[in-house]
Amino acid sequence: MQNYKVEITRAARFDINEVFDFIARDNPVAAARFVKEMERQIRSLKKYPLRCPVIPEASELRREYRHMLYGAYRTIFKVGTKSVIIIR
């Protein structure tokens, strides 16, 4: 079983911070829990990232991006030979 290196782009890190800020307006504790769980899901991509489906718009983008859903949000990433790159 291969372990992939998970890398988060600057844009994706910005998105995570934006999600936190949005939720924290109403409930800072819930925002922290939400982001913590989202980051746990991202770390889980070290193993079996191909378990996640290819995004529906992949044919239009001509890239095989995959996604993972959490609540109303999705994490979009691409899988390389040894790494997973979190795009958004």
C-alpha cells in the first residue's frame, strides 16, 4: 500500500480560511470543529485517494481532478504518482 504525500496549495489554504471565517461569524467553536474535520479528511487522502470520484466537470477541464465532500463544501484535488495536490 502506497502512502501519498498530501500538499495543500496556497489557494486551497486561503479557501479553508475563508470557510472558517464564514462559519465563525455565527459560531467560532463550530468553525474550528468544521475546519478540523475538513483537515482530517484531507490527511486521509494519504491512503486511497482514488476512492474519491472524478469531478463531473473533469471532461470540460480536460483534467482528472477528484473531489471529496464535507457538508456543503468540497475539496478538489489531483492525484499524482506519489502525491495528492489539494487544489481548492
